[in-house]
Amino acid sequence: MSGEELLTAFEQATLPPAEFRHATHVQVAWLLLRRDPMLEAAARFRDALRRYAASLGKPGLYHETITLAYLFLIHERMHRSPDGSWEEFAAANADLLAWRPSVLDVYYRPDTLASEMARATFVLPDRAVA
């Protein structure tokens, strides 16, 4: 499936759940961030992800802090090599593609990410990063 087809399927909530693994989340975010400014891409991604979760009958799956933290990390890393392909980005940022352990473990305590507050609103990182 091409990048445009993937984006369309994601935004229309027609992507089969078996095809929407964590790495696909990252790829969709990367595609949106390549096309739109950060805040526009974030709004589109958040809205589409909520719609997708609702289409599966699981609206409670959406997590604001995890979603936005990944978007900001992807965005920052894209600026390190702005002209690279998805394959190059993925190879250079394997830590973003792993769900467990998560790159967010470096930035957040487990109880913070497990909190209802972090699920409902963006919470700033609470671990010191050297």
C-alpha cells in the first residue's frame, strides 16, 4: 500500500486492525508530518486516531500523552534528516518503532503514563533525560 493509500485508509477508518500496528502508527504520523505543519498534522492525527478507535468500538484506547509525545519525537527526528525516505527514517529511528520497550520509558514514569490525566490531556515528561 502506498503512503497516500495508507493515509486515506487511516483517516477514513477503513484500515484493517491487523494492519495498524505500532510501526504503522509511526509511519502514518511521519507521512502527515511530511505533508503538514506540526500542529496541523497533530490535529489531523489525533482526530483520525480517535475516529479509528471509535470505529473499532474502543474509543477508550486513545491516549493523549502517548499520541502527542510520539508526534513530537517523530517531528524532531525528521528535522535531523529532512529529505530521507520512510525506509531511511525507520532504519535510523528503530527505537520509535518498538512498542515495548517504548522510547517513552526514557521520558515518563510508568505511573504517569498509566494515569487518567495522561490519557485525557498531554502531560509533560517527568523523567530527567541526560
